[in-house]
Amino acid sequence: MGADVRLNGLPGPLSWQVEPVSWEPVGPDGLTVTAGPQTDLFVDPAGSPAQLSAPRALLPVSGDYRFSARLSCAAAATYDAAALVAWVDDEQWVKLALERSPAGLLTVVSVVTRGRSDDANGWPVPSGSCWLRISRTGPATALHARADGEPWALVRHLALGAGDTQVGLLAQSPTGAGAVSTFDQVRLEPGGLADVRDGT
């Protein structure tokens, strides 16, 4: 396995569950990750075999938390993406992504997997980068996104499931020849949310 990823905004190292083609640090609290071709994290609800090949680096979390980063992706092919992940096991996980849509637009996309995945598009991100956050407050997990200088907007509110949880970073290129994703100002902070709707 490759070297762990140590970032100033995290209490411990991220460990590669699936290794990327390459990765490089970006300052004290960020990194770039190169996903190889045909890499994805998705369990097709139509019944196709699970795709679990997307490179991802994870660290364990306990209690309530807020995990966030500013993401961008050099997305040349449909579904190229940078994402945050909350992971219980192969059949229980959440992905919150900045992903290239079939229309060619970078879009906030969320996937919740409980045996099979769902797939929900949010809104386009014309600036090419945005902030994403996964939070846990008690038994509930909330997904939020925002542009620079804007308030958090709710993407999903859900129950992830029982079991130990890890959070981390993911890059993918399901239909393409590979993609480079950048994660900046990566933070894991203790404590949940007072108001799920406005993200505070």
C-alpha cells in the first residue's frame, strides 16, 4: 500500500483503501489525486456488478463530526468526479461529489448506498470548484454544498446505517481515461449541526 496522507486539518492520517495512479500534497491541508481509467464507486440499482475501483483514502471517525473540503476536478469525461465519502462497508456508504454530468456541466451529485446505490443530481457549479461537507449529528448524516462565500445548502439528509464509520476523499473516472481531482482545506471537526436545513 502507498504512504498514508497526513493533512493539517485532520486528527490522523488518511489510509488508501484503493490506491490512485498518483497523488501529491498541495500545501499543508490539500492534495491532488489522479484516478485511473474506468474507475468508479457505484452499485447499479439495475443490477449490474458493483463498481468499487475508485481510489479513496479514509480515516475512522467517532461521534458527531463535520468533514469538509474545497473540491475541483479536471473533468474531461462524463462522470469524472472528485468526492467526499462516508464509509461503513462495501454495502453501506455515501458519496458527495463534484461530477461532470452528461451535459458536460460540473454538478453536485450525491449517492447513497444501502446494498444498491441511488443517484441524485443537485445543481451545476459553473465556477468549477465548490465546498462539500458530510456531517453526522446523532444517528443522522447530512450532506451540504456551497460556493465560495455562500451559506451551506442542504443536499441530502439520511441515516447511513450501523457500524464503524470512516470518512475520506475519492477520485473517479468511470467512462474516461483518468482524471485529476484537487482537495483543498480538508477539515474534520468534532460536533454535529444545530440546524440541518441551514447547515449551522
